[in-house]
Amino acid sequence: MILLAIAVALGLSAWMTIAWAYQRAVANGGWTDVFWSFGMGAAGVASALWPLGGAPTWRQWIAGGLMLFWSLRLGSHLWRRVAGAAEDARYAGFRKAWGDTFQSRMFGFLQAQALSGALLCLAILVAARNPAPGLAWSDIAAALILAGGIAGESLADAQLSRFKADAANKGRVCDVGLWGWSRHPNYFFEWTIWLAWPVMALGTSLTVWPLGWLALIGPAFMALLLIKVSGVPPLEQAMLKSRGKAYADYQSRVSAFFPLPPKA
């Protein structure tokens, strides 16, 4: 299991090196998100299904299928958003802030993403290999949590796309639908997706699979990344620069991450 985790980390590192070379060639850092999504899908499926002393169980097949579904949905959405568009606000902000060191710092940033992905895959690895016999309600619950997270994220993405497509909204801040309850509902639902793995890993008994507790790395680390590191902070900075007072007003009314009723 340790060797598999190391192989996943090395594979993601190589993949994100390719991502770095591609974004450099096309001068658009947004493509790295596409690479990360598909790379994480492949790494997650491998973490779930790679044989370690026997044929994959039904639990492993379910975990691998869920991870593949997540990756294809997110990766294809990001592909459509990035293709032919201006560079994402986060990466444009990095390019401006980092100046001449952008490419070298971008390489380090993407390698950090690869390491982060490897840690997240550890949650999938231990969840898929819960040795409890047969399938339990916890496996069904995990699938429903993941599917619900994908549905919520898809709805948030669709609402934002419709808002941007309306010429009357040019220069305005999207505060309709889910975006009126959270400034980053897509990030919130992305986080909920990773709650599925501890449910699958720990199952109906918290002592059957001691390694299952490692699956808590998934939601804990994803929350850290989204709320404190590469998600909310750089995007909020970019939005404040581009939308100014309108976005500051939005911040004062709407929760940053967890969906809550907006302030009057």
C-alpha cells in the first residue's frame, strides 16, 4: 500500500510537470486546472483499483467509478471554460504578482498541487480497501454524498455560466441562486464530495479498519486548500481588484464558503 501511494505521488508529479510545460507554451495557467482534474481522476482510480494481493472488490469498483465520474465532470467543465478564454483571474493575478519569477514559481506551485493530490488519493486508497465484507449502507451513503456534491457543484457552475452569458450582467457580481448564499458554492460542494471517503472507509464500525481514519485527510486537507490556500484567497483578491466596491458589498452580505442566508 505504501508503494502504491508513492507511485501515485510520482505519477502526479510527472503529470503536473507536463501541465506546467503546456501552460507555458500556451501562456494560460488555467489549463493546469484541467490537467489536475484529469490527473486526479487517473490517480484516484489507480488508488482504488490497483490490485494489492487480490482481485478488486465491489467496494473498490464503486470507489474507482465514483472517482472517474468526478474527474470527467470537473475536467470537462474546466476544459470548456478555459478553451478560447482569457486566463483565469487567479493565474492572471499570480502572473502579475510574481513577474519574472512566474514560471519558476508556477512549477513549484504545481508540484505542491501534485503532493496535495497524492495526500487526497490516500483517502481514496484506504476507503476502497475497507476490509468489511460485502457492501454496507455506508457505501451507499458515500456514493450519495459524492453524487450530491457533484450535483450541487454542477448547479453552481450552471448558474454562474447563465449569469455571465447575459450581457446585462456585464461587470456585475453573480449573487443569484446558490451564489446568493455562498460566495463560492462550487468550492463548498467540491469539499462535500471528499466527505464521502471517510464514510466509506470507516463504515458501520469505527474499529474494523483502523487505517480508515486516514480518509479524514480528504475533507480536512481539501478544506484547507479551498478556504485558506489556493481557492478562496486568490480568487477573492482578484475579484476585489476587478469588481471593487461591488464585490466588497457582496462580501459583506454573503457567506464566504458555507451556504447561509444572506444578510439584509
